[in-house]
Amino acid sequence: MISFFPGPIQADAFEQVWKYMGIIENSNKHPVVSTAIMGRCLAFGRVVLGSDNLGIFTYTLIQSILQAVGISYLVCVMKKMKAPVWIRWFGLLFLTVFPLFPMWGFTMVKDAQYYISLLYFGVSFADILVDGTEKKKWWKQIVFLCASYGMILCRKEGRYLLVGALICLFFYHKKQWKLYLFTAVTGFMILFYIEQIYMPAHDIEEGRLAEGLSAPIQQTARYQRDHGAEVTEEERAILSELFDDYDQMGTAHYSPEISDAAKDQMISHPTKEQLKNYFKVWFAQFCKHPDTYFQAFFNQTYGYFYTDRKDRLGTPIIETTVGREQLSMEEFYMEIGFPPQLKGMREFLIGMIHFVTQFPLISLLYNAGFHGYLLLGYVVYLLGSKKGKRILLIVPTLLVFAVCILSPVNGELRYMLPVMIMLPLNLTWCAYQERESVAEKEEK
């Protein structure tokens, strides 16, 4: 925190701050509440404290404290659940000593808001479950509620994750059905207010629909590359109406592992009729060459299953994505920078991070594919040990992983952070036996 003061800024965070300042068009491509939090922290530093550095540090400091408290809460609950000592020590080392989460927690990035919310969500439920209903305390339910709101407000897919998680928790622990119902109703009301009242009042537009169509757009682009001569005039007319440069999608705009370039060719707000026609063409082309579609999908997702793939660990973890020590007002609309006197310390820490992330065995913890297999291991173990119902508690992590597979970047470690931070708690669920009967006896 001292060496990298006031904190690194991830690429999407630049966009969010610029949206808040009105430099670029404001939309909900990035969550509105997340954008407002970042922007207001910067404004607080600039207007009240007279320093953009202090504004960024206000944000990163609060986020780091929330993460530290959440990890502490996790370790306490793991002890309460009588998790094996090795799991507790592993969780503590992985989340606080190994460099991944300490750096992401000190980075201005919406992903940290999301995984911290998920951490509190999982840990607070585990605490409520272990203590049963006799010892429940109101503050645990407040934490559960706030974490739920954080998930839906910090990432768009958080709303689907919350619905799936609440359904699974209801079937696992019905005693808290009132809490689940209240969470769902109030969460819906919050989203309704933001999207139907707040956004129109502040002229915030809907984000591009293409952001949620990475997989089919990639398949369309690859089909154009491999079978462009087979595209009929009718299909080309429909696709050209939806994509700005359709004839070049398979060449100039297709990258097998990243869909951003292909997605950018889709018009911002297609009509229902255009989408209906597109998916008709999409399905017809799938029937002609299903192998091309499968290849496009696996080329963009194999990193979540292939443990030998090397992730880009340096820049995303410890530097601003523009790779600069200082950011000028003329170019970035902010006057921020790391302490120049501590450049040597930063270089040393960067070297240590690369050393740790390349160390045998430990490097697997920084591999998206390895965590994909761990999820499969949880499921197989719980089924094999006659604890199948407890798979419901792993569902939130499984849903995050499913979203990663449909994401625009192959094997992106940033998208896997929610899966990774839940690793110690998921291991605890697999080992949890001694006090499980408390909640079960109450239901009986």
C-alpha cells in the first residue's frame, strides 16, 4: 500500500471514472453504482482534499479494509465450523500472503467489489447456518443483505447469481426463508429504482447488447472466416444490417481468444426484429457447420480447463494497465502517480510476485484452469461422500464459473477472482461435519 500509493487503476476503472466526470458518454456498460462510488471518491479527493492521489487512495483504502475484514471473518467462521487446521492456514496464506488478493484488493476495479461482496455473502450464510436460529444475531443478517446488494450492484451477472444462490439456500436451510424472500424483494426494488428511475433521471443510457453475446458473435465471426463463400445473399443482408463491417469480421475483427473486436462491430441498440433474424441465421449456419461453432467456443474458453496455459500476471496485478508510473491531467484527466522515491521497492515487489506465481505447484493457484478442475473436484467429492445436498452451497461458485466461460476473454484470471476467493470456504464445506446437525435438527 505504501509502495503503490495511491493504488493501481484497472482499465475498466478509467472508463468508469471518465463516465462519472462526463468525459465519455455515460451508460450502464459498467454498473452504475460501482461507477458512482469510484467517481465520488475521486471527487472527494479532488474537491475536499485537493489531491487526485488522495481521492484514489480513499477508494483503495476502504476497499482494502473491507477485504481484510472479510478475510478475517472467513477465518473465524472456518474455525467455528471446525475446519481442519491445514485448510485454515492454507486459506490465510492464499488470501493474505500470496500476492494475488492483496494487490487486487488495493486496485480500483469493479471486480474487487464483486468478489468481496460474494465473500461476505458466503461467509455470513455459513455463520448463520452454523449457529442455527437460537444464536442468530441481527448483524449477520445485515451483512448477508448488504453482501447481496453488493453483488447485484457491482456486476450485472450478480442478479442471476443471487437468484440462483437464494433458491439453493432455501432448499438447504429453509429456516431462513424469510431472510431469502426479503433479500429477493428488496434487491428487485433496488434494481428497479436504479434502472427505471435513477438512470433515466440522469440520462444514463443502456449499455450495448453485444456485451452479453460474446459466444454467438465469436461463432458468427469464425463462420465468416472459414465459410464466407457459403453465406447467402439473404444471410449477408441480415448480418450486414446488424454488424458494421460484417465482410471483414472473420479476418480483421476475429481473435480466437478475445471477442471484443468482433463484438465492437455489432450496432449499439439492435431492434427485436434484427435480433430475431440474426438468431435464425445463426442457427441455420450452426446446422451447416456445427464443428466451426464448437471450435469457436472452445478456442475462447479452453483457458478455463487447460492448466498449462500461461496467464498475463504482471500488468493486471500490480501496475496500471497503461503501464505508467505517472498519469497526467492532459492525457488521463487525473494527476496521479506512484511515489517516485519508492520505484526500487516496487520493482522488487514486482519481481517477488513473478517469482511466486512461477514457483512449481504454487503457480497452479494462479491458473484459471486449475480452479475449474477444483470445482469439478468439489462436486465429485460431495457426491461420492454422500453429502450431495451440500452441492447447493457450491452453486454460487459454479454460477460464477459458468459466467466466466461465456465471458469475452479466454482464461482471464480477473474473471475468476470470485471463484478463487471462495476456495477456502468451499474446502470447508467439503470437510464440514461436526456441527452440521445443528441446523438439521432444528428443521426436524
